[in-house]
Amino acid sequence: MSLEGSRDTGSQGEDAGQPSTLRDGQVRPAFEQRGHSTEVLVEKKSRRGFWITLAIGALLAAALVYWMTRPYGSNNPAAGQASRFGSGPAAITANVTSTGSINEYVEALGTVTPISTITLYSQVTGIVMAVHYQEGQYVHKGDPLVDIDPRPYQSTLDAAEGQLLHDQGVLAEAQMDLQRYREAWAQNAIQKQELDDQEKMVIQDEGTVKQDQGTVAYDKVELSYCHIVSPIDGRVGLRLVDPGNTVFSGNGSTLVVVTQLQPITVVFEVSEDDLPEVQAQLRTNHVMRVDAFDREDVKNLGTGKLIALDNEIDTTTGTVKFRATFPNQDLALFPNQFVNARLLVKTLTNATLAPTAAVQYNGTAAFVYVVNPNQTVNVHPVQVVTSNERVTAVTGINPGVTVAISGFDRLEDGAKVQVRNRPHGAKRMRGLGPGSTHSSASTLSPGSPTSSGSNSSTGAASASTGSSTGGTRAS
């Protein structure tokens, strides 16, 4: 019984294990179905969030477009002005063309070159006894610079002078004997041969004395080399020797360098295309003014005149070298300094002057925007003659015409504009000399680009003439 019971129990245990296997086979698909449904749910939520985000972005974009393109109300202080993306009139500033005088310049790069730069070497061998100058000191011609021990050369000079005195005495004695021989020969006391011999003896002694004189002069020169003085007015450089140093003759060791600063010159290169006009001015003995400006081309360092030009054109650059001299009273020009040179070629009178900011370029063609009475602009071609930072001499347009000087990014032929400033045609344009005539000019607006350079290099150049404003030639 117990055995059968145990068997039944075992069979029951096996039967009990079968539902467990069946349960595993049924539960796993259930879990898989639940996981699949979760992924579907997440995907649906993601799609929903994407569409919500897209809808919000579209609403924001529509609001931004509406805000940027909304019409201005009548109470808006900016009403009538163009918005950034709107189609309203372009806001500009304007000025008026005028008649006046303007200088025509040729600009070139130049280098400050001293007239004289003296490098002093030792001509004798000896010990440096004293250095009389300070570094960078301005010295005058004849001022002592360096002393070398003169004692050996003084002794040589004394010996030469002693030999000269001895030979001068011998010559005097020979001349006295010659006088006696002449008197004796006149009385037939001696033969003619003795007189001739004495005459030749005097000549020999004269030659000896002359040789001694040359030796004395040479020793004096050697002695003068021991006392070195400045040969010109100028500035000395840094000290190169000290007392106690031994210097040698002919070894190339520099003792001191003296550079002349007043006056000083500027060498600059000008294109060969400008050479004929410059030569025409020089043939009439016309003094051509040259202004030197600093590296930034802002500060006027000095005003001089053209004195010479080279005798040939550099074939590698197509330029010819010019030299101008400057008084350099304030020492603003320094040797080997880089400068911008402006050569005044001629002065244009009764020229039509337009603000430089008004002249626009399309490639090589120049044009201006002419402001019409109906608040529109038209493109008007012009030809540039010369220009500076403030005004430009042009042809192809009459004086008294209102032209735009700002707001070009929205301008085109026939565009509507709104002029911020009202140019006054009765005022004269700033920077023109008292001798100029104007049919219609105006003062430049404070914020316009043409008024920013009133203290620039061109203004300085104009001040030196007093009757015209400077300009550079248009290429």
C-alpha cells in the first residue's frame, strides 16, 4: 500500500510538473505582449510630442513674422521710416555739391634720408684719452668728440721741425757763400766753375728744406687726427669707444657716427605715368610742395619742396625716385623713418566738389545717388578727377545738386527715400579756402563719414596752402 501510494505520489509529482512547463510556455508570450504594447505606447507618445513641438514652433514663427512686418501706427514716433524688412522709404542723409578749389596730389611711399651721415674712423694708432660727447647729443661743426694720445705724434713733429730748422740754416749759409762767389767772380778772383757749383749747392739745400717742410706738415696732420671733431652739425649716435681703449689705424673700427638732421630729405618713388606732368612743372622753375605724413597717414610731419629726381626709371617697378628737402625744425622726421609723401602737382579751381561719401563705385565706374524733389533717388554717373577724405572733384554733374551720403544698402534707381537732414544750399563746405568760389555748398553733417576726417592728413595739407583743400589723383 505504501509502495503504491508512493508510486501514486510520484506520478502525481510528475503530473504536477507538467502544468509548470505549460505555465512557462504561456507566461512568456504574455510578458512579450506586455513589453510590445509598452514600446508602442512610448512610440505613440514620442510622435505626439513631436507634433506638439512642431505646432508650437510654427506658432512662434508666425508670431515673429507678424511682429517684424506689422504696420506702424499713426502714434508711433518712427512712423514713415522703413523697417528692417519693410518696404517703406529708405532713411538717408544728404549733402549738396559745390564749386571750389582742390589740390591734386601724387601719393607715394618714402623714406627719410639724411643729407649727410658721417662715420668717423681712427686714422692713427693710440690710446683713447677722452670722449667728449654724450650719446644722442646734438653737436655743431668743430665740437670735440674723441681725443687719442697725441704724445708720440707730437714728438715726431718736434723732430721734423728741428730738422727743418737745421736745413734752413744750411740753406742760408749756402746762399751767403753764393753771394760772395758772385762778387769774387765779378772781380775775376775765382773761376766760373766755382760759382756754378755754389749755385747748384743752394738749389740742393732748398730742396732739402722743402722736404723738411712736407714732413712737418704731414706730422701736423697726423697730430690733428688725435683730436677728432665733428665735421658737420648733427646728432651723434651711441658711444662706441671708451677712454682707455686702444684704437688702430685702418682697421675699420668706428669711433662715432654723426647724422645731419636739419635739413633732412625724403626719398620717394613716383609712377612713370606721373613723370611728364612733374617735369613740366620743373621746367618752369615751379617750386613743388611735398608733405610728409606718418605711417598711419594721419599726422603731418613736415612740409618741404622737391629738389631733384633720379636720372632713370626703375624697370622692375616702373617708378622713378624723387628727393624732397625739409627744414625739420621740430626734428619730427627721423633718419630711415617710413613716411607717406604727397607731392602737390597742381590746384584745380572752380571744380565741382561732391562729398567723398556720396561717390559710389561699380567696378571702375563711379556714380552718385541724386535726391529728387519728390523724395526719390536716381543713379547719376560721374567721373572722378581727384579726391580726399572730405570732398571729391567730379565731372558730369552740376553744383548745387543734392546727393545721398548714407543709407546706400537700400538705395536703387527710383527708390523712395526719407532725408533725415535738410542740407542748406547757402552754406559753404568746410575745408575750402577763403579764395574759393561756391555756387552752392553746405556744411557736412556731424555724423556723416565726410566730416570725420577734418583733422586728418588732408586737412593739415590744406592748412598750409590756405586757399584750397588737398586731394589725390584718381587713377
